[in-house]
Amino acid sequence: MKLPYILNSSGVLKLGQKRSGRNIERIFFTFAEAQEFLGVSHQTIYKLMKDGLPSHRISKKRVFLKEDLVRWIKEH
């Protein structure tokens, strides 16, 4: 699955989207941000991934779609 997003130091932008003074809502979370969002430990994130928590690789980074995390919370 090719994702039409780029990862930069302050978040993820859709390709071709320019940064402005406005706050752009985060689409992806980093591993640490997903931990904080779900309120779980580093080890628990790995366990959840093993149990089916969706994640994606962008280059060498593991990221989580915000909508996947919200869906996961609702389903579990």
C-alpha cells in the first residue's frame, strides 16, 4: 500500500500540501505518540501490534493512523 503522505519533523502532511500558519490535524502518530494516545506502555504497543493493531512503515519509522487507533479503541 503506497501512502500519499510525507513524514516530516513536525508531523505528516499530504503530498503537495503546503504548511501554513494554521494547525494541521495529525493524521499519523509516531510510536511514542500512539503510546501516549492509547495510554499504554512500549511493550503493550508491541503486544497490540502482534494482536492486530494496524501500523505502517514510512521509511524506517513505524507510524499509526489516528483513525486506526480510534477504531481499535472502539472495538476493544
